Amino acid sequence: MRELIAQTAARFMAEGASDFATAKRKAARQLGATDTHCLPTNEQIEAALRSYQQLYLGEQQQEHVAELRRIAADAMRRLEKYSPLLTGSVLSGTAGPYANINLHLFAEDSKAVELDLLNKNMTFEHGEKRFRSGERTLTIPTLTLQCENIPVECALFTPQQQRLALRSPVDGGIMERATLRQLELLLNDLA
């Protein structure tokens, strides 16, 4: 049952479900699984998602991720003074059709970032996102911009928070993050 839920949740994520928890609940409900001990881990769902994408989307998935990475690199260049780091499904290569680009920015004053974006004629929406670091939960302000009609969610950390070991929502390990240079190397490997 756990494997079946993982495969169904992976399909939902490939079709646009926003996150692991939503896809997992929807899959369990559809399959009539009432025992929460049967639910797969996020890691199992991500593995099933990779398999699904390889099997059903193949080259189309690679092209989609490459395009999102190109857009992310452009956004990171525009925000370079905030030491942007790419994270999430665009970095891991599992981005679905409605995926956001997730960036971490580092600035002493979030209002200065907002003013800078306004001066660059970039519109944005305010929000916040929770991150785990060790046993602590941090609530971090976010600004979501549109770059080529793709949402770019920018989490605004302080420079002191740059060295925090944030936990991955997939496996609970250290969150993978990439600099602009590392992203450019990924893009060159795909070319």
C-alpha cells in the first residue's frame, strides 16, 4: 500500500500538486488508505516522481527543468548582490509544470530588498515560509516575483543565517543549495 500511495502521489506531483503533504493525502484518500502508518516518506515519493518523470516525460522533463534553470540563473544575476542560492525542485530536477523557482537571498534589511526590486520595476507579493534548522523552526519573509511568467519565491534571510544548516523537506537532511556559478555549471552540462 505504501508503494502504491507513493506512485499515486508522484503522479499527482507530476501533474501539478504543490507539495509532498498534499499529494500524499490526496493519494491516500483516493486509494482508501485510512491507516496513516501506510503513508510513504517524502523520499519514497520523490524516488517515485523521478521514475514517473523518466518513464512518461523523458526529454520533455529535461527540457522543462533546463528552461526553469535558465530563468533561475537570469533571476539570480538580477539579484546577485543578495548572494542568491537556488534550492528546491528546480535544483533537484523534479520540477513539475507549475513549479516555483525557489531562491534564498541574504540581506541586512528586507525593506532595502523591496526598494531595490521596486527601483528595478519588479513587482512582488509578500509572504512567509517556514524552515527547519536543527530543532528550531524559522519563519522567514518571502517575496514572490514573476520572471517570464514563472513565480520566483525569494526567502529573505539575514547574512548571519547564510551558514544555517536548513533541513530538506524531502529527507530531513541538509537542504541542497546552489550558487549562480554552480547553476551555470549545471546548465553547461545540459548543453
